[in-house]
Amino acid sequence: MGEPAIQQEQIDSGSDLGVIVRAAELCNPFLDAMGEVTLEVRGPVAASLVNWNAALFSPMIRPALADVRREYSLGGNLEIAVIDCRLESCLPKRLSLQSRTEGKRLIGGLLPPRGDRVVERYREAVLAGDAPGHLAVIHGLRAALFSLPPRVTEGAYLLQEGSGSGLDGHDISRFLINGILGREEYAPATIALV
């Protein structure tokens, strides 16, 4: 797996949604069966997403995705479990349970690639209850396994959250991909509302 499965780093969200969709399917083959994870849309979609981005995605989930990628490249399965535990301590209990449920369904339903000790050891830790198994961590691990660029990884995660929360393709594209991912600075109040 020396070549990235998807090599596009710069996301032109209008024309490259297909890249993000394919990456989401690589990271989570069970995408269609997902329920809510950490994104809960209650009331106006734009307000829910601004709040979620400010409270969870930008300060917790996005850094966890990057940290998992880095530790995977260094062969750090114990460090990945630490990232998982850190996320566990930061997420509200109800969202943490939803994230662990979806993460365990994903990692339990897939076998690690032959010879990939990092994924194998982390999977064993999750299934044994020694690591929480949050979806963001497993998503980041699978994205690293497929050598997905960071912004494609983030876009695929956003699509996964949006799909699980019941957003339609238009809202996922408009608010998550064009809004959150389309902004370099990832500032919580910069989601495109037009």
C-alpha cells in the first residue's frame, strides 16, 4: 500500500465530493447502516452544525484524526489507544457511547490486513475492552491504512457523521463539506450559511 488510495490533498468541495464519498466507503464499509455518532441535529441544521463544530469536531475529533494518522505512521498502537482514551474522557457520556457503539461495530466487522500489527493490536485491545474503540479513532486508523490525505480523511469523517445524523446529501455537501471542510481555518463560526 505504498501509493495512496486517494491522492488528492486539496479538496475543491464542489467537484470532488466523489473523492470524499469513496474515501468514506473505504474507511467505513458499513456507512449505510450508521446511526447518530456525535453529530445530533436538533432544530435548525446550520445552528446545530456550528455548535457541533465548535464543541466537538474542531477541538476534539479533528485533532484525534491527525494524531491517529501520525501514530499509525510511527507504528504506535499503544499511543493510538491513548488517543482513544483521551477522546473518551472529553466526549459527553451519551455521545461517547454512540461513538463507541459505531466504532466497535466497524472494527469488529473487519479483519485487519495481514501483517499489519498496529491495526491488529489495536483491534484486539478494543475487542478485549482495553481501548474504547471510538469511531473517529477507527476512521483515522483506516484512513491511515489506505494512505488518505488529511483533508480527504476529514471530509470522509464529516460525511460519515452527516449521514449518521440523517442529513441529506445536499446538507452534507453544503454545510459539512463546503462549510466546515471548505474553510482552511476551521473556525467554528465560518460555516457557509448561504
